[in-house]
Amino acid sequence: MNNTDETPTTTDAPKTAERETTDIFQWANLTDARKNELDVEFFLFNRNFTPYSTTVGNALDAQLKPLFLLDMMSQVELGAGTGLAVRDYELSEKEDNVLLRTDIEKVRHADSLIHVIEHERHDIVEFSEQEHEFKRIKGVVARFTHKDNPKPFYVIKQVSMGNVIQGATSWEFKDGKFQAFASEFGWKVPTDSQVLIVDKDIFIFSQSKFERLFNYDFKKQMLADQKVAEIEQHFKLSFPDGLDLQTVVRERKKIVTKLQKMEIGGVTQEQALQYADDMQLELMTDDAGAIIIMDGNDLDTFVNLINEDYITSEITGKRYEIKSKKLLDEPEGEPPRG
């Protein structure tokens, strides 16, 4: 009799391998070797993250790579020799000699912007100052490609109105004298490295500009998501098809900020509705009694109500929205005698 002392074993289901993140140092070396063979396209995008195609004149060719790429590569190549560390944005704070990285899927606005550029090019129109206005532009995307690599990479910079020169009110100095600025507007391109997207990775060279470019602050948004869950537990809300509370909140930056300090549950649904009636505010309910949130304006009203941000002056009878408030101590009783 064979006594193998074998016992049945179970095989775990195969686990999905985690995606390997981009080796930024290898990327810099490879890109440096190919820098003279890269093609570049430019796109502008507005505050709604709608991209527009645009053309750069041949006279600017010599400036494109120094302004958008070479300094960024140099920072990485120099960092390879000084111990530059790459860490996840969501788990780290910005430190010296640290490059922050995150997955593009986590940054919804960046993900959708690149998706449109790559897969919905037919929907992108050419930028026109008359139709779109440069003052509404939030950022510029430089899309770099190489004939031997099917995957492009992107360098993104913030467009600050402080760097824009409006033609109607500007002078230019030429041939020893001031004269009218000949163009509709001018833009001084920032020279600092800001955001790089390679494959599915976002590399963050300027944390503050990355956050402003894509309205993304992970820690603040994480707390706002927790507050959204608390609101959903305490209140019955109704939304149009395709919307939910988290989606509307994420599109409302001031609400994300306000939720950071709010305590949820101090005002009930019934109290909020009565409060809205007292303040003569339009807050509707559906047949089931759920508060209807159609858009960001309805959300503002609802959040202000549950945060008790409306008052009526006892002197004039006028109604006010409180922008900021400080909780006072409880009224003191009569002072002790004796």
C-alpha cells in the first residue's frame, strides 16, 4: 500500500497582476535619445475640460521642446544621480527630491481630457478667440509622438491670466518706439515643469498647479466623499437620470471645501424643508418626499440649509446667506452672587 500522505489542495483563482507603473528614468533616457525626432501637437482646454485644437507657427519650432520638454527631462536625469524618489500622490506629501505620481484613472478630468484627444478627435474644434475666448482657457496640452512608439506622452501646463497680454490695451516696443500691439492677445509660456502623463501614469512636478489644473485634491475629496455618504444616510434625495450626489458634489469645488467642516445630522430632512419654506427658497420634493437636486444651484441651497447658512434680520426683515460664521459660547447664566 502506498502511503503518500498527500492531502487535497485547492488552487486559488489567478490574481490579476497589478499594472507596472512607468519607469520615469527609463522614459527620460529614451526620450532624450529621440528628442530630435519627436512630433508635437497642441491642444487648449477650458474650465469644463473641453479641448480645442490649435496650431503653432513654424517660427516657434525652436522654442517648443525647451519650453515644454527639455527641462522636465533634465530634472529627471539629474534626479537619477541624486536619489530622486517616486512616490504615490495619495500616500505622500511633497518633499524635496520626491516626484509624486498617480494613476490617470483616479483623476477623472485628466482621464476624460486625454480620452477625448485620443478617441474623439472628430469632436474637437479648432480654437477661435471670437468663439471661445482665451480668458476661459485653463491649460495647454503638448502631445508628443515618435514614429517608433505608438503611445504618445503629454506635457500639460496651466494657463494663468497673469501671463496673458490683451492686444486691445497693450503696447509693443519695436524699432525703437512703442506702437499698438498687433495681435489679438499674447501668452507668456511658463517655463516651469508642471504635469507629465506617460501611458496610465501622471507625474506631478508642481503639486499646486496639478491640483488647480484638474480640480483634484485627493485628501479633501476623500473627506468630501465621506460626508456625501453621511448625507445619503440622513436625507432622501432625488436626482435626474445619470446624476448622483457624489457626481454633483465633485463638480462643485466650493461645496467640496464647505463639506470639510460640516457636521451632518444636526438638521433633519423635515427641518431643512421647513427652513426652506421660512426662507422662501425653492427646494422641491418628489412624490416620495425626496428632495430634488437638479443641478449645482440646488445642491448649494440644500447644503446651505443643512449647514444653517440662512438668516432673517430681526431689524430689517431681510434674508441673508452667511458666507462664514463663528459659533459663540452658550449664553451665560446669572453671575454668582456673594
